[in-house]
Amino acid sequence: MNRRSLSCDWTEEDRLMCSRWTRHMAVFYGCAALLIFGFIILTKASNPAPDQASPLQTARGHLGDLSGKAQ
């Protein structure tokens, strides 16, 4: 069975189209990544102020110290 070799004789137009397509895909995925990271940062809960206790710290205070020491 004879096999034909796949030639890579690209024309200048083919090279330009490939580079444009690659550039456009990089811009698209870069923008998508920025939108996702921005959404994560904006929806992330901010840290409470030092004088405010978080709900977890409040629950631990009601349950007592887990190390077994008396309060």
C-alpha cells in the first residue's frame, strides 16, 4: 500500500491566517481568564476586621476549647 506524505508547503497567506487565528484565540482565552479571576476576586468574602469574630470563632467560643483546658 502506497502512502502519500503530508506536505507542509504552506503559502504566505496560510501562515498569516494561522498566526492571526492563533493571536485571536490567545486574546479570547486571556480575556476569559481575566473575567474569571475578576469574578473570583470580587465574590471572595473579605476578611473581617480584627475586632469582629467570624461565625466559626463564635461557634468555637460556645463549644469550648478543643484542647481540653478549662476556660
